[in-house]
Amino acid sequence: MSARIAVIPGDGIGREVVAEASRVLQAIGGLALEPFPWSADHYLKTGITIPAGGYDTLRSFDAILVGALGDPRVPDNRHARDILLGTRFELDLYVNYRPVRLVDDRLCPLKNRTRRDINFVVFRENTEGLYVGAGGRMRPDTDEEIAIQEEVNTYRGVHRIVRYAFDFAVGQGIQKVCMADKSNAMTHGHALWQRVFKELAPQYPTIEATHLYIDALAMLLVQSPDQFEVIVTNNLFGDIITDIGGALQGGLGMAASGNIHPGRTSMFEPVHGSAPPLAGKNIANPIGAILSAALMLDSLGRAEDARRVERAVEEAVHAGETTRDIGGSLGTREAGTAILKRLS
Ligand SMILES: NC(=O)c1ccc[n+]([C@@H]2O[C@H](COP(=O)([O-])OP(=O)(O)OC[C@H]3O[C@@H](n4cnc5c(N)ncnc54)[C@H](O)[C@@H]3O)[C@@H](O)[C@H]2O)c1
């Protein structure tokens, strides 16, 4: 039976890159793709971000593929909050899995670094932290304004993401796990991260467990990315450092991600946003979306198909048949075709 995939192209370049990822998935076969219109356009037309029962609808699928959400016509980003953050929270997709892997040496912006140096995974906690929306504004839009945004860290939440990172490392035969926080300054919330890490690390005697403050990690990702294998961190820090990760891979257009709850419906999306200046011009790089579709195939137990997609991407990149952001001269659609052609 075909796996059922909910597809939410969303806004801006999300629509263009998801169209290419969908073509790749159709070529792979054994998947029934069902599109959903939830986006800024849909919200502006109907006043609905995600309809009543929308999260339950998503739960009934085997996986979800998303493009990007964000549109300047919705300045408070309400629709993105409901559709994207809402799905992460409501479906309890606590693992944000972001592999950082250089596909071709020439794409790395660092001097003398090769594919061997840039190959690590970031696990970002995806349901807590500063993104839960706790806080408020007093006397908004006055000189007396006070704005508070609170960070939520729970023992259960920190424990399950750190445990997932260790288990992943063991499962993949990886030796090193680095936890990054800011416990020197954020002495309450991040003391909890310290406690959990110290509690779990001894349970994984084959793993070299290290800790870095997030600012030091940001520096080292540029200076010596080769030392990292698995990084685990909170929601905000993971969001920021995976943009550094995107740059190390050749640009945000190359970066893929999965929002995962093991054993349940998970959601896959490129790391990049809707990039309004690029939208509708057939110039966005579809590779981040296509590699996200490969992560989805992996999660559906179709590892061989996932590797086929990754190999097709690598071959197209090596041949220079790509969009301009990574040195090619093709449009989004044509870059998708270059990958499709290598699948068969
Ligand atoms: N997961 C998401 O849906 C998500 C993530 C980040 C930002 N956003 C939203 O997207 C909108 C734009 O945000 P932003 O400009 O900060 O980030 P962005 O990722 O959309 O774009 C930043 C820049 O990265 C480059 N880029 C990104 N994707 C690319 C691609 N596929 N091909 C080539 N170049 C690419 C472009 O130069 C672009 O201007 C905002 O509304 C923001 O809230 C959504």
C-alpha cells in the first residue's frame, strides 16, 4: 500500500521547491501525495490559518512534507505560527533533525575544507525553549514598553532530546556527542541541560560526551567543523547554528531537516524560509527540499530509495547542473529535472 503524504507547499519559494521534491517522490513511487493549501494566500482569503481538526488530519498521514511559511503581508506571522510551529507542538515533534553534510568540496565557503570535514548532525529541541510563546508586552508601542519572552525547559523535554542524540550516535556508530547551552549566563534553565547531560552521558560509555557554550560552538563550527559528529542543543540555539550549518554546506538552499516524533507522523522541510525576494522567479535551489524528502523516505523505512535520491542530488551537483546560488545556471524546475533524470 502507498504511504500517504500530506504536502503543504506554503508560501514564496516553498511552493517552487516542494513542486520539485514532489516530482522526485512521484518518480520514486509507492507514495500518495495529498496537497493542502494552508499558506498566507489561503489565510488572507479565508481568515483561516489551519482549519478546525487540521492537526488531526495531519496525524492521519504517514508523513508531512512542508515548503516554507512566511509572507510580508502577514506581519505577525500568525499563519506560520499555527501551521508550522503549531504542527511541531501539536504533533509533539520534539526532535528537529538537521544533518549538515557537504555534497561537493567546491561548495564549502571555508578554505581547504572538504567533504570529510563537514559531516555532522544537529539535534535541536523542537517543542520547548523560547519558541513556546510564553511572555507578554506591557505598555506596547510606548517608551515605557516592557517585553518578556520566557524560555521553557522541562526535565522531560530536555531528557528526551538528549537521550535521542545519544541513541542516534550509538545506532550510527558515531563516537562524539556535544551538548551546547549557555549555562554560564542562563543559570536556571540551562542548569537543567547540564544536569540531564551529566546524568545521561555515563549511560553511554562508548561515546565521548563534551559540552560547549553556544558562543564557543558557533566559533568552532567555522574554525574546525571537522571535530563535530552529533550536536544537541535547545530550540533557539539549534535554529541559529543550523544556519551556520547551511552556509557550510554551500548555502541555505542545500539544508534539509526533519521534525520527528519516533514512531509517529513526522514532518520534513527544507531549513530555509520562503525567501520572498526569490519567489516566483524560478531561481530557488530545490535541493534542501529534495534532501528533506530523502529524510522522509528514510523515516518511512525506505532507506534504499533515500540513498537513490541523495546519489542523484550528488551527481547533479558534481555535474554543475544546479541553480545559481551554488554555481550553476539552471532554474528551479530545470535543476529538479537534472536530479530526476539521474534517478532512473
Ligand atoms: N521553516 C520555515 O518555514 C521558515 C524558516 C525561516 C524563515 N521563514 C520565514 O521566511 C521568510 C523569509 O525569511 P528570511 O529571509 O529570514 O530567510 P530565508 O531562508 O527565506 O532566506 C534567506 C536568504 O537565504 C537564501 N536562500 C534561502 N533559501 C534559498 C534557496 N532555496 N535557494 C537559494 N537561496 C536561498 C536567499 O539568499 C534568501 O534571501 C520570513 O517570513 C520568515 O519568517 C520560514
